[in-house]
Amino acid sequence: MIRKNGRKDKNMKIIRKSSIFASLIVISVLSYKGYECYQNKIVQANRGIASTKIVTKNNIKEEIVNNEKKKNIKEDNLKDILSNVNSEGRKYTYDVKEVKNILDNKQKSDGKKIAFLTFDDGPSITVTPKILDILKNYNIKATFCLVGKNIDTNERSRNLVNRTFKEGHALANHTYSHNLKNLYPKNKINVEYFMEEIEENNAAIRNIVGQDFNTRVLRMPGGYMSREYYKDPNLSELNARLKEKDMYSIDWNAYDFDSEGNKKNAAELLNEVKKSVGSKEKVIILMHDTYGKEETAKALPKIIEYLKGQGYEFRTMS
């Protein structure tokens, strides 16, 4: 009995050792599987992160490309809108529609004092260069309301239009002929003829500054106000045609009176500006750079200095 029990105990010990060894093997295998699974999860996670990084980089790259496209589209649209000025002149522009609202007393005050210097009936080889030199000296941009027949007078006149545009000034349409009898026969607007003259004038300017030129700014010879004063029956038809072309007829609310009454010297022109500007917040000042307006050129530095002293900044219409 004792021997049998001894053998039994010995066998039990062997069995236990085998079980323990087997368990250790199982645990080792499971541990390895768990570790392998864990490593796979880490690899998958890292792959996911890497994939996310790639997607993120791709998204960023795509977003940059899209933003560049949007920027280019915006700049192209800006070019279309502001095609009566060059790239340098764009920072000085003011929407002509807002200028129209100013003249019609539809714009609320924003506290900013702005002066729009406008010159009609040019170019002239005697006065326009002097005006441009003064504006360049003061680093001020203006709006030039051009007459086509004066543009086409000679090569020097065409060169002045090119210089005006290159120096950042805005170009406006003042009809091709400025002939009141043809434009307003029997004191009524000949709408078809008037629109033809606008196109003829634009074409004359395009031939100089480029085919992309287009202006939304019109100054009617004699002023829009004169057509209202005479109760022109064709004014509403002209308004409709201008609206189709997104053009605005812009008059003035201040004047140096260089084309009214007796001829005035520079000092008198300055006084007229002071009186007509008064306390206005936004002023659109009418002057001329055509032949015989040398006194306007002489008065211009004093006019600029006066306006600057009153706190005005200078803008163009586009």
C-alpha cells in the first residue's frame, strides 16, 4: 500500500508539472497573440494617422489651390469692374454708384471727407501736362472726363491719354464731339446719337490704353442737371439705356467756375472752390483741362493745399 501510494503521488506530481508546463505554453502563446494583435492595432492606428495626415495635406493643398482660383476670379472681376483705371490707380477708386448717391443726397454720412477732382474737355497739349505734373507732385489721382475729338487731334494728345492712364488716374466718358446741337437737337436728347458717341469715345480710348478699357463714369456735356432743368422728355429713355450699360451720369457739387462768366485768374478760381465746397463732407469738383484753362493749372496747387488743410482725402471714380 505504501509503495502504491508513493507511485501515485509521484504520478500526480508529474501530471501537475505537465499541466503547469502546458499552461505556461498556452499563456505564452496567448500572450504572443495578444502582443501581435496589439502591434497590429498600433500599426493600423499609425497607418490611419498617416492616412489622415496625407488627407489633411491633400486637403490643405486643395484648399490653397481653390483659394488661389477664387483670388484670381476676384481679381479678374475687379479688373472688369475697375477697367477705367490701371492696377496702380485701383487703390484710389470709389464706386461711381456711391458717388451718384452722394450727388442725389441718398448716402448717409460716414464722417469721411473726400474730394473728387474732375477735369473736363481734355486732353489738351497746353494744359493737361501741367495738371498731370501737379497731381504727380502731390501724389493725387483725379478723374479725367475725356472728349474723343480732342483725343484724336494728334499723336501728342493720344500720348497724354496714355500717360494719364498709366499714372493711375481714372478715365471718364464726356462724349466724342461735345457738340450740344447734335447731342441735344431742339433741346432734347437724341438718345441713339448720344449712345453712339459714347461708344465712339470709348473706342478712341481703347485704341490707346487697351481693349479691356470700359468706364461706368459718364459726364454729360452741360451736365445731367441741365437736362432736368429743361425737363428733357427723352431723359428717362437715356436713363434706361445707361442702366443697361451699368453707366452713371455724374455731375458736380463744387466748381472753380473756370468756364462761367468773365475769365478768372488763379486766385479767383481758388475762392470759387472755397465758396462752393463750403462744409460739404463729399465734394465732386468740376474743373477743365482743355485749351485756354492755364489759370486752372496755376490755381490747382492752392486748391489741393486748401482741401488737404480742410481734412479731405482724394479719390477717383470707377
